[in-house]
Amino acid sequence: AALVGDDPEKRRALVEAVAGFSDFSEDNNPFGERDFGAFTLGGERLFWKIDYYDLERDEHSPVKWSAELTRRVLTLMLASEH
């Protein structure tokens, strides 16, 4: 929260950092799914992760590539909180 607070420019920078992330490698993307990333913004290291849930969002989706059967949830966190 302190990283972004009520500052719309900081929020915009955060969204752009996640949306524009493309530094995938064998180390951080071994299965080719591109559902995890890490970057530094405002001097803070952040992680993001996409999880794939069923329609009720209480279990992982059995068919994560299906838009009809899956809800995707993006989690963004400070690396220091991991």
C-alpha cells in the first residue's frame, strides 16, 4: 500500500510494469505458462502470479486454458512479504 497509496501515477506505473513484463526465461518460466514475474518499481522488489480457479473460485481449474471454465486471479505482492 505504501508503494502506491492514493497516487494515480504510481498505480499506472504498477499496472504498466505487470502488463508489460516480458523477461521470461527458463529459470522463471520452466513450463512456458508465463504466469509469474518479478520486477523492481520504486525501489521495491515485487512478484506477480496468475492462478487459475474454477468458476466458484474455491478450487484450481481443471482446464486452465478454458475461458468458460476458468477464472484467473492476479496476485501482486512485495517480495519482502513472500
